[in-house]
Amino acid sequence: ARLVLEKLSTTAKFHYFIFVALNLFLIWLSGSIQGLGVFAIGICFTLAILIRIKRDFRQSLFFLLTVAPIGLLTFLGAAGIGPLSVLRQETVIYRRDYWVAGIRMTQDNWLNGVGIDSYGDYYEQYRDLAAVLRTGPQRVTNTAHNIFLDVSSGAGVIVLLAFMLIFLLTSLSALKLIKRGDFSATDSAMIGMFFGFIFFCLISINQIGVGIWGFVFIGAIQGSASRLRLGSPKGQSDLKNGKNKPARQIPSSTYMGLGMKIGSLFLGIGGLVISVIPSITDAQMLSAVKTRDFNSMLQVASKFSATTFHKSKYQTMLLDEGKTQEAYEFALEEFESNPRNDISLRIIASTDSAPKNLRIKALALLIERDPNNAEFLSYARNLLRSLE
């Protein structure tokens, strides 16, 4: 944004050029298709802002409407669809399978969803036969690789609409900033990164270390839009002539009161604590797994912050060590709280000492959970017949 929009010294231009080149090199090195997509979207919005500065908003909007179909066709081509299917990428094809499962979950559970972060417990049930045959039934996932589908499948359509409203309002604020032409290079960069983040949401996982930045961009854009409405006390950078506009006074009534400041502080601290807890749980489980400390693994897997992943990992480690009785005992506890945990169900179904009726119930749930896995269905039905 600074390279394209600002008048810079040769030294500054060289600095930013090296910075951009290094980032592109790292994207290429990692083989990240979505990284290139995010970068391309950011560049398009930077050019749109340049057109707005040099000409007018209508031509800027026309440019965006022109490149949008090209971007869509490229995206579909990477998924093996449309005239640009020559760009087909296997990782995107796999994501198609995850999206289909997420859509089917949403359709069947449109009001409440299957439960937040429960996508992995239902994926095998909702994946289609093509997903099983493409690479085999062993390819599973615990996320739709599309944040909007993660929200809709986990919490339902009403929550999805509320979530999408955040993005819609921010998109409108960004377009208003572009239309007014009253923004800095930093605002321009935030706008480009925000729309790049939307693309990221369509194709990637809701990983908190990355996802949090999208909401930083949202906050920055909404803040700039608020300054535009109320008048900036510091003045805004005018990219046409590089000068600062005179400050406009904000009425004192628009500043936050003491109560709101204290409330915001406590909400911020609470949000920070809540966001840190999962990371601490992950770190504790990783440390216990590395040292093969089963007591510590059990403590972590029994915490309220433990996820299905942590519990499944503990049970898998127990089985690898031949600790079948401990695995069975933990599977029984997990079955009470989450009767869809695949590892727990398999342990219960295959444990000879387990009650017969419980084994039959576990097998029936496994068959319901993975209806397209022909190899497993044959094994499960044979075992079920022997128990009956």
C-alpha cells in the first residue's frame, strides 16, 4: 500500500520492496495457494484505491467488479470446476469434500447446528461417497476448512447470519472510506487485508493465531469509519497531496464514559483469559505426550478446557502402550459426555470385557457415524452379528 499510494524516498521504496519480496518468497516456499490468493486480493484493493485517488470512485468500483469474476473463476478452477479447471489443486479438491459435509450438516441441523467445534464428530456421517473413494476412508478432518461453514454447521443459520453481518457492515464501511477518499495508506492496507481475510475464511481453518488478525482489521476499519463520521482529532492523511487535513472537533458527548471504559477493560481482560486457556491446555498436552507422562495426559484430558482432540490423543497413546484397560475406563467416561467420539466407541466395541449391550450400542453408533466406509461397515456388521 505504501509503495503504490505514497510518495517515498528511494531508500523507503527499497525497504518496502524487499519486505514484500521476502513475504512472497515465504508464501512460495510454503506452497500456500491461499497465501497467493490473499496477496492478490490485497493488491487488487490497493489498485482500486489508487484508481479512486487518481480518478473517481465509479472507475474504482468498475475495476473491482471487473476483477471479481476473474478471481471467482480462478478460485473455482483450483477446485476443479469451470473453464479454468486446468488450475486444479488437490488440496482444494479435498476442501470441496469438507465443504459438502459442512453444507449437509447445516441443512440437517439448521437451527442449532451440531455443536460448536463438533464438526469432527459428525464429518464421517455427513461426508459423501466421493470423499471416501477419493483417498480412502482414513482421511478425516475436524474443521470444514471454511469458517462460515464451521459457524453454520456448529451453531446454526441464525448465528451464521449474525456472524456474516459483522463482515457485511465492515465491507460497507470499507467501501464508504474508498468512496469518500478520506483515508491513509494504513487504512488502505487494512482494507486490502480485510478482504483478503474474507477469502481466507472461505478456504481455511479457524485457527485463532491467524483468525484474530481478521478481527483486528475489522476493528481498524470500523474505527476509521467512525473517525470519518465524527471527525478525527488527529487529522487524516490526504494521499493526493501528502498533507494532513485540519482537525475536526469531536463533541465531548461522544467520548466513552467511565463506566463504559471500566466495562471494556474487564471485557478485554476476560476475553484475553478465555483465549489463553486453550493454548495452555494444548501446551500441557504436548508436553505430556513428549515425555509419555500418562498421569499428566489424564489430568489434561479430564479438564473442562480439554477438547475431543486431547481426549482422543490420550486414548490413542494408551492403546499404543498396550494400556487397554485404562483406555477402556476412560472411553466409558467419555462415552457418557460425548457418545460420538470415534476412538471411545471403537475401544468399547472391541473390548471383550465390556457389557454386551454396550458393545452393540457402540457398534450401532459407529455404523451410523460412518455410513460410507464399506470396509469398516463389513467388519462392524460381522462383529454385531456375532454379539447378537
